[in-house]
Amino acid sequence: MKSVTIAICNYNYERYLAAAIDSALEQDYPGTRVVVVDDGSTDRSREIIVSYGSRIRAVLKPNGGQVSAYNRALEEIDSEYVILLDADDLLYPSAVTEVMRRFAAGDYAKVQFRLDVIAQDGSATGVSVPHSDAPADCGSLLREGWLYPSPPASGNAYKRDALCKIFPIPETSEGRYGADFFAIYGIALVGQVASIPHTLGAYRVHKSAPQDVSFANSEKNSKAPKAYAARWNALRYVARQRLNIELPPSFHDFSLEKAIFCSEIYGAPFIDRWRWFAFESRDYLHSIVANPFWGLAKKTATIGLSCLCLLPYAPLSNYVVRFISNPLARRSSAAH
């Protein structure tokens, strides 16, 4: 039987860590191993990790950031496959079994699956991510600068050998975080991607609510463009140095563009909204119109919704921004 390691990278998530470890230990796939890498936590995380004894492999390291934790995790893993589970997320008991069944069906470097979105207290929100499945040959699109639809970190399983063609990622003071970006997108440069179109785990959001403009636990909308650009440049460097692949200087991604859209439009005066659409919306509209992962109906609907922000009624504009940017707002709207 082929072996799979669930590697949990943790930093100060004592509140959720035990649930993540338990979900890994409860997998019904017999060849599952569990490694927990603690990145210098200052809360009770290490006490929790030690309490599991020999049921898990514990790696306790000084704090170095998420990139450092991923690099160390891959040094510790000798199984053929790996799932990099965030310490605040969960896997359902059949996750590894279904992932391995999908790996056996083709020559894939990565198998991704959807995640149910849960609130901070673990309650269901009725939302799942992502909303679109990735094509098998994501690498060709990545070489053209398109980031493909992917779940957050916990919804991805990798061939270890393929992942090690991308990692270790250089550790710098500016690039401590975003390790999942390199795993999720870099893997498409070394092999094909398969999608399982149903949920096999849960993704926890800590602060997002239907009335919020942002979603998930990543950078604020105002910080996302700079962070994503830095990660893309780092991925370009890795691709050039290790794979002899030249990626374009910039990339296209609706998730990034909608973060910019939100930061510029949400709460903005009527004239400023018009000014942004007239002079600065080119990349946002391109990420919709030229999106290779969307059908015509979704493109038309997204453009139509976006144009509602040009109406003079500010509450409508703000609602539309929330609806576009935050899946929880869409669920709330449907419920009413």
C-alpha cells in the first residue's frame, strides 16, 4: 500500500490544533501517517502536540514563518504522497482514501478537492470552496500567467517527489508566508492536476461574516496585491532556476483583482467609483472576460453585478461588493 503523510504546520493555533490532528488520525486509509511541525508557538500548542505521544511525529522548531515550516515538513516526510493540512482546518475520514483512488486513476502531481467553509466555532456556513474545478493541464495556463481555481492549502494532496521539485523555497525576511501559493501553483509546472468535485474537508474562517467585504484568513484586500506580486516573482525565480521554465512578468487572477476592486469601490463616493471603472478597471475586467475557467453565463453575471456599483445608491454598491467578494454574503442572500 502506498503511504500518505498528513503534515500539519502550526503556529499558535492551540484552540484548533487538536481537532486538526484528530481528523488526520481518524483517516480510514491504513497507510496514513501524521507529522506535526510547530513553528515556534508561544501558546499551549506544544503541550497539545506532546500529548499525542507516538501516534504522531512531532517536529518542534524555532519560529521562521510558513515557508520555513513547509520546507521543514518536506524534509521530514518520506512517504510517496503528502497533504499539507493547516492547523485550523479539518479533513473528513475518507479524504485520504478518495484522494488515493484519484491518484491511481491517472498520472497526477496533485489531486485537489473542495472544502466546506466553517465558522470560527466549527459551525457549518453552507458554503464550499472553490466554485470551479481546475483543468488537468493547468501548467499551460500558468505559463500564460493564469492562476487556476484551487482550494486553500488543506484541500490539496501532492506527490512528494513532484513537490520537492519546487521546494525548498528560499527563506527571506520578506517572504516568510504564502508557502501554500508555491505548492498550489508551482506543482502545475511539474505535472497534471486532478479535481474531486465534492468536499472532503473543512476550511475554517476566523473573522469573515456575511456583512464583511473580505473572506478567509489571508491578507487584507489592501495588502493582497503586493503580497501576491512578491510570491509570483519568487515562483518565477524558482521556475527559472530549477525547472528552466520562464513565467511571464505578471499574472492574471480574479481573486486578486476582486481584492483590488473591493478596496477601491467599497464605501467609495459615487464619483470615485465611476473614476475607477473608467480609468483603472482594465485588469479586473480582463480577469473576467478572458478567464479561461469560466463560462459565458458566469462572465456575464459578474460583469452585470459589477456594473451595479456605478449606480448612485451607495448601500446597493456596497452590497454588490460584498456579494462578489465574500461567498458567505451570497449564502446569506439566498437564505433570505
